[in-house]
Amino acid sequence: MNRLEMMSLPTALPDGILYDDYVVATYLASFPADVPVPKLSLALAVEQSTGTWVPVPGETPEVRAKHVAKVIGVYEIPDLEFSVPPSMETRNYILQIAYPEINIGEQIPMLLTTVVGNISMGGRVKVLDVRFPEKFVKGFQGPKFGIEGVRKILGVPKRPLLNNMIKPCTGYPVEVGVELFRAAALGGCDVIKDDELLADASFNSLQERVKRYMEVEKQVYEETGEHTLYTVNVTDQIPKVFENARKAVELGVNAIMVNYLAVGFPVLQALAEDPDINVPILGHMDVAGALYMSPFHGISSHLVLGKLPRLAGADIVVLPAPYGKAPVIVDKFQNVVKNMTFPLYHLKPTFPMPSGGITPTVIPKLIEDLGTEVMIGSGGGIHAHPDGPIAGARAFRQAIDAVLQGIPLTEAAKAHPELAKALEEWKDPFGKGLLL
């Protein structure tokens, strides 16, 4: 077999490819025991690159040598070296397929078409991870501000930030939102966001919210000396999503929010790379579970919530926390944050915002798990405080300060009635153990 013939095969050694030229996807594949997965993986590589289910004339050796994907790893779990046990009904594999970067270009739609694509309909196959070569990532600006930039705007260099989502989620007029915003800001929230279920609604317009909330932001700053970012939800159909964002910036908003999976990664990227939208962008996680929740299908959570929105330019990304209402494993939670914050070529780190039923009670555990480079998101934990949202926000700030000073929350609560009432109200709301 000559070199051209070998290069045109949909397989290679892991050491036999130039990683700068390939995007490498890792999969979990689970099939009935009689399915020859090593052979099937070659068909998957061809299907997702140059060929189809039957040979076609245009798929020449020259075309395949340059463009065919290559299976570089097929690893069975457990690693069977002898005969397959007769009782084994299912065999599980880790597959690694290297896709020529030239097939994809520097864009997310063709990336997903390639590494997820038809494979997503081929049985129990889940995308576990994707390794990007530097040439691919160079095509993306990434976050404009990132963690450091958001901290600089707010003038908060070290402590965890506090984000409040206004509750109720939707259905209220602007006048109600103004007072809820004012209370959360006065209590010490660094960032206040619309709930993902409220965008430019007929009963509560985006433009009116920006005007009124930003007036309140200035008033609260004059009173407290602390700025508040307002991430207005610009989610909409195209092109209105871009019109919403530009109008919000023209009206003086200091941040925006978009439901990035609902509108698509290209919309998030276009917003992030628009020079006229020079404010931080918060990406909301809705729809994410449909992509990652299945153990045998879809895409792993650290890609959906971490690496891909960071690549597309989100400065802040909401992710489900394991301490509240979401069924999340702590290890997976931490891996999502790792993909947001660890070095990734030239990309700035994205601010992780754990959310979903968080109360002051869980702050010690949250900071233990993630450290201080975190934006803590709470809705009901602020607005449902027995003494109202000002007290709810203060309770969070008191809990954060206590943890940073090494003081147990029960001890700190003796000097802070807001924190004391929060601890009493939410001893263990989700049955996950009191974390003090």
C-alpha cells in the first residue's frame, strides 16, 4: 500500500496525524454486542467527511487523502482482550475521530454539523469532548471582557460577584420591575438580569425597561457607591435580536443577555463581535438540558455550557448548580467551569454563574467547589427573603463576606439579622443537606 492509499483511509494512528490540522472529537458509543463497532467507526468517519453509505465516483483517493476523517482511537470499556462473554448484551467504546479542520473552517455551525451531525441519529453515541487546533480558535474573538473586564467595570477585583434575576419570571409591568430592580441593587447585587422568560414583551418592553432601570442604577450608585450591571434580555428572532441589542446600548444599558442556545451560537458570536455592542454579554443556559442530559446521546455539558459559548464570545454564562433544584453531579459542574476559565489559546476566561435555587446557605460549599472567580446567581433566594429583596441581597453579601473571612455562617448570622433569617428560611429546601 503506497502513501496515498494509506492517507486516503479513514483511519490513522493517534501519532500519525498533525494535530494542528484536525479537530478531534471523542465519543461514547454503546451498541449491541454483535455490532462490530471498530468497523462501524470507519463508516462514521466517512459519513461525516467525504462519503456516504455507498462509494461515489467523486470520492477519489486524492479527495479522501486531504478531506476524509480518521478514526484514531477505538477503546472498549472494559478493555476486553479475549472472547466476549456470552452474557454481554451491550459493548461500550470510547471513539476518537479526527476531522480535517479545512472541512469545517473557523465557525461553529459547520463544527456541529461535522462532529455531531448525522452521528447524533446513529444510535447511542454521545460527544464527550472536542479538541480544537489553534488555527480553528484563531477564527474567534471570544469574550470581549471576560472575568477581568467585568470586574474592572464594577470595581470589584476579588470577591465573588452577586447576580440577581428578577422574579417573578414574567407577566409584570415595568413599574413593578423598577422597584424590584431598585431593591436588589440597594441590597448589594452587582449584576441584575432579566429572567430568560422575559424579553421584548408586549406588556413590558425592552426599551422601557432599559430607560427606567438605568435611571435607578444611577440613583443607587449615588446612594451606595456601587455600580450595578443590568443585563437586558435581547433574545428574539433575526434580525430583531440585533436591533434589540443595538437599541439597548444606544439607550445606555451597560450589559446584555441572550438565550444563546435558543437563538444559536452564530447569533451570540455576532453580538460579541459587533463593535457597536461594547458591553458584556451574559449567555443563558435554557435548552441546554435537551443537548446534554442523556447519558448516551447529545453533547457533554462542558461543551454546551462551557467551551462553546466561551468560543462564541459570552462574558458570563449561567450554569446549573448542584446545590439547588438541578440534578447536577459536582464533578461535571466543576468541569463546566474549568472549560470556561482555564487557558484556551488567546480566549479570555468566561465568568461562571451557577444558578438554580441558590440560597445564602450554600455559599460556603459553592466557594469551596469553585473558588472566588464566580458570579453567584439567585432569584427566589433574594426576592423571597422574609424581609424582602433588599434583605435578601444583603444576606448573600453577608454570607460571601463571612466565607472570605473564614467565619461560619451561623456565627456571622449573630451579627446580621438578614443572614439569620435566610438561614432559618432555607435550612434545606431541596433535601441536599444544610451547608453551613
